[in-house]
Amino acid sequence: MDWVHCNKCFLKLQPELKMYVVECSHIFCETCVKRVSDTNKCLVCEKSGSFIAIGNDMTSSVQPFFIPLEMQIKKLLEIYQFQMKHRERLCQAQMQKYQFAKKELITYHHKLKGVSSENKIMRNMLLSNSRGPNTGAFITSTPSAMTDDSPCKSVISSIIPLTPMQDKSKQSGHSMPGYAQRLNNNYDGNTGGMPPLRNQPVIIS
């Protein structure tokens, strides 16, 4: 501490000489302090204050002012490196969490797009199956009744033609065997003929 000196007589700090610092930050040697021991006023600014002996017994609030600057800078550098080291570790951990969350978000985004595409395809399939082809009408399970002029009947008629007997009976108006026909002959009770059959079924053995 070659810079420490008395602000009154400018005597530098010596091992056998005590120095005092006042609350106003002025420094005086022991000889100069004895001159104002009764008033406790600073010899420079004349402000009242307590005198603190410079040494190892100084309070923690005053002692740092007498520590060599290079030692304080070195200590501050160590403090800075210590704090930055832990700050970098925290930043790395947060960056790893961010990258993991980003990767998970991208994965779930692709899965959501795939599920949405599958849902759209299934919806289109359900809509196409619930409607008839071309017309857009809904398909029902009840078949429509066929008329006499239906294509199905025309096809069957063209495949299975009428037999000569069926064709002849159709033209002559006579009934085919196995079907009841009303007799047109006049019933004569005296001749003993058979009475006409009306609405009676004929049993063919």
C-alpha cells in the first residue's frame, strides 16, 4: 500500500507508524490525529467523524478500500468466471430442453397430419358407400317391384318360348290341362248329362 499517506503532513505509511482513516475518507498519521483528539474533526474538511485505525482489525466495509487493486481485479475475475460457468450450464440445459420439445412438437405435428389425412379418406369412403353410383341416390335394401314390361321378364320370355300347346290354347281361348274350365253345353236333366262345373277345382291324378 505505497499510496497510503497522511493528508496533512504527507508522511507515507511505515511499519512503526499508525495511520487513521476518517469517515469522510481522509487519512492522517498518528501524530496529526493527536492534534484533534479533543474535537474529532477532520483536519482537511473539518467534518466530525470517528477515526478508524488502518490494519487487519478494520471493519469489512472499510477493509476492501485498502486491498491492492490487482488482487481485487483477480478476485473479481474469479467471481465473474464462476458465475459465467454456471450461467452457461443453465443455458445449455435450457437449450437441450428446447431442442427436445421442438423435436416432439414436429413429431406430433406429422402424426396429426397423418391422422387427419386418414380421417378424410375414411370420410370420403363412407360418403361414397352411402350413395348410389352416378345418381347420388341412397341405396335401399327393398327391391323395386317388377312390372310386366320389366327387362327381367322380357329376358326370361325370350329364353323360354311358349310351347305349341300353350300358344294354341292362348289363341283358341281353351284352358290348358290341369285348370278348371266352365262348360258351355246346355244342361239337360232328361239326358242325364253332367251339370255344369262352376268355380270347382279339377283334381288331376
